[in-house]
Amino acid sequence: MGKVMWKPGTFLYPIPAVLVTSGTMEKSNIMTVAWTGIINTNPPIVYISVRPERYSYHLIKENKEFVINLTTEKLAFATDWCGVKSGAKLDKFKEMKLTKEKANFVKCPMIKESPVSVECRVIEEKNYGSHTQFVAEVLAINADKQYINEKGGFDITKCNLISYSNGGYFTQGKKIGRFGFSVKKKK
Ligand SMILES: Cc1cc2nc3c(=O)[nH]c(=O)nc-3n(C[C@H](O)[C@H](O)[C@H](O)COP(=O)(O)O)c2cc1C
């Protein structure tokens, strides 16, 4: 059959669709972001790419802080809704009945209903055309205790994280291997 060639684009899936919170406890916003990822492990550095027309863009640019809140099947509706409505004129926390939780290092709130909230401080920003990439150092990871097992590990299978692929939201399928399984010696 072979492959069909398309013009250059951004077909790179699956990726996360996260809820990014910005602003302060009093004046805060939530925005859905799929253009996000890890840049460096040590020190931990991540990025989000945001269009300047977003309300969140101005809050992040002003405060140089944001929180990445991971999304779950339960949060799928809010994930889509916060990605099609602007916080310029409405309170997304109130509309989606989400709870603000005080972060440890940044002024913006975390989303209590999210299993993991990553506190970020912007260290660099660069406009590439349509989007500005905010590169940020990770100040803290806040994980919901209900997913921490007796050994102190985070049980990622319990919280039903979702991903985003070519316009669709997906739950995770079954685990098919573990890091290094391809070279592990059979007992
Ligand atoms: C699944 C999904 C992913 C999105 N990813 C991004 C993104 O990476 N960058 C961006 O600028 N907008 C993205 N958007 C659009 C914004 O979330 C949307 O314009 C939102 O209304 C902006 O909110 P705000 O104006 O309150 O900041 C995405 C929307 C959806 C539904």
C-alpha cells in the first residue's frame, strides 16, 4: 500500500491534553494545552506552547508562572470545555465546579480534582509564529495521596489519565511492557 505524503504539519500523537492554571488564587484561569512536553530531566524543565490570543497567555506572561494539571477520564469534559471557552469573561473553576488548591511555590492555584499538579516557573519564552513556547523549570510535583501505594510509589493505572490523538480524547489501553523489557533476560 505504501504511505501517502502530506504537506508539513504537526502530526505527532499520542500527546497529553493538560489543564494549565495561571494567574493568582483570586484572579485565575484554566486553559487546555496539548502542545506540552518535557525538555530536560535534570534539572526538570518542561514547556507549554500558547497562542498570544489566549487569555491565559497574558496571565502567564505577566506572572511567569503556571501549573500543569494532568487530566483523567473524569476530567475529560472539563478538559474539552476549558479548551473551547475563554476565561476572559467567565470563571472556568466555577463553571466546571473545579476546586482551587493553594500551590507551594507559585501563586496560581492547582486543580484539586487533578491527580498530579506540576508547579512551573517560566525561565524562557520564544515566539515561533503561531505559538509562544514558555519553557519552565519544575518547582514541585503535587500528587494526590489516594494514588500512592503502600510502597510509596504512584500507581498510574489507578487514575485513568487521558491522552489526545488527532482530535480525539483517549483513555489509556492496557500496559504492554515496562522500560527495558525488550532486553530483560527471561528467567
Ligand atoms: C484538546 C485541546 C488542546 C489545546 N491545546 C492548545 C495549545 O497547546 N495551545 C494553545 O494555545 N491552545 C490550545 N487549545 C485551545 C485553548 O485551550 C482555547 O483557545 C482556550 O479557550 C483558551 O482559554 P483562555 O482564553 O481562557 O486562556 C487547545 C484546545 C483543546 C480543546
